[in-house]
Amino acid sequence: MEYRRLGKSGLQVSALSLGSWVTFGQQIEDNVASDLMKVAYDAGVNFFDNAEAYASGRSELVMGKILRDMGWPHETFLVSSKVFWGGEIPNLKGLCRKHVIEACHGALRRLQVDYLDLYFCHRPDPNTPIEETVRAMSDLVHQGKVLYWGTSEWSAQEITEAHAIARQCHLVPPTMEQPMYNLFGRYRVEQEYARLYSEYGLGTTIWSPLASGLLTGKHKDGPQKGTRAALEGYDWLKEKIVRDAKEKAGQLQQLEKLAKELGLSLPVFAIAWCLKNPHVSTVILGASKVPQLTENLQAVEAQAKFTPAILKRIDEIVGT
């Protein structure tokens, strides 16, 4: 496993990490979730990503039980939660101080840990002043309940405002951002955030490296049975897969051909490409089966095959 600094912080995070969206507490049995975490941990993965919204809190309950049963010292792993979607009644959704603080306490209970290594604002909240959110996050850091806080899918302008408030009010600024990033979704990480890496030392914990499964190559004829896109309640994802598979069929074919030239499966190829970006601190993997995770973990070594010439060919296929 390769380890990278989370932005300009001193925190070392594994280049590949394991996320629980859709899978834990919903798509897979708890024993499979346990096997996945053990395989990841034994391979050197030290970051496990979660959120209050995942399976309405069940994902954190499952992960918390696994962490307790494994008995791993907290010094050997990082665990995160994200705050925004806690429910539909007032003050259970968004980033007001009340919800930010209470959601943190709830995550600590469900995950059975004394502190969160990383705590993310899951989305920007137009109904709450950014200063209120920054103060709440900063207070949690000072209380020792959170070690590093960050954002997810915030605009560069919103992140800049959060830093300006933190500097002006002597508060703790966000350390990292969790954006979507893959071969078909490049703009935010490569362009919108470009100045933030040097200006603020922004770290990134990117999600959806396989474009919601599109870059597995399995969905050429529509979402396959047993995948998250085929789950009840995920019609929006199914529609997206169907639309993108049709629109990007030619590009997928060329990418798969190039991956084969390199001796890689398309998923490993796509994940390794993400890792080649020096501004990516870690790539969050999602998996529902151990063989799937084992295969995707090969992406760390696969990076070596991505020469400048190969990267240029990729750009010519998907655009920049």
C-alpha cells in the first residue's frame, strides 16, 4: 500500500480506502462487510469512509460493530462520518450548529469510537451561514471529538469563503474535500479546485472512481442484477447508467481496449488513473464482494504502467 499526506496536513492516508455507501447495512450482509474491512485492513487500507445518511445510520452501526469485534487499535485506522442528511424534520437536515454537533455525537455512538478522524459537511447548505458551520466544526476539533474536518461537493468559492472565515475568526479551516472524480467526471478536481491545492493545501478523498459502475464495463446492456444500480429506490442511478452507457459506448470500448493492452481490467485501469493525479489523497473504493475488492486493490501497483504517453492517449479518448 502507498500512503499519502492528506493535503498539507501531516496525516498519512492510504492511497486506496474503503467506503460503505449503499453496501453496508443495505446491499450486503454484515458478515460480508466484515470480510471486506478485514481484507482492506490486511492490505494496508487505513481509511474507512461513512456518513449519517448511509442506510439511515445502519451503515455506521454495522461498521462500528466490525471495528469493535476486530479490536484494531484506533491508532491504526481512520474513520469518517458526514453530516447533512439526518432526517426530514427541522434541524435534522443541513449544517446548522445544532445538527452538526448532534450528528457528530450520533456518529460517535454508532461507530463506537471516541473521536472521528475525519468529519465532512456532506453538501453545502444554502440555508445556514458558512460561518455558523465553520464555528461548529472548529469547536468539535477543539473538543477532541473530530481531528480533521472537510467538505464534500462544495464549490471552490464556498471552500474559499470557509477558509477566509476561519482565518479572520481564528478558527480551524477545512483540511480536505470529498468530490466525485473519474475518467468521465474531471472538471471540479482538475480545474475548479486547481488554485486551492497550493493556496490552502487542500486534500481530496475522491469517490465514484468507477462512475457509479459504468467503468466496470458490466453495464453495456443496462444495469446488471445484483449491482447497486439495480437496487430498489435507486431508479435515478439506473437511469443515469442507461443514459451514460449509451452516450459513452465508443469511449468505453476504446478505454477497455487500452486497459487490455496494459494487462489490466477496466476497473483497475480506471482506479489507477485516478491515483496518478498528485492532488488525489485517496480513492474511496466501494465493493460488495471480496474478489471485487481484491482485484481493485491492484490499482496501486498498476499506476506504474501509466506513462505520459498512455495518459495522453487517455486524454485523447475522454477529453480533458
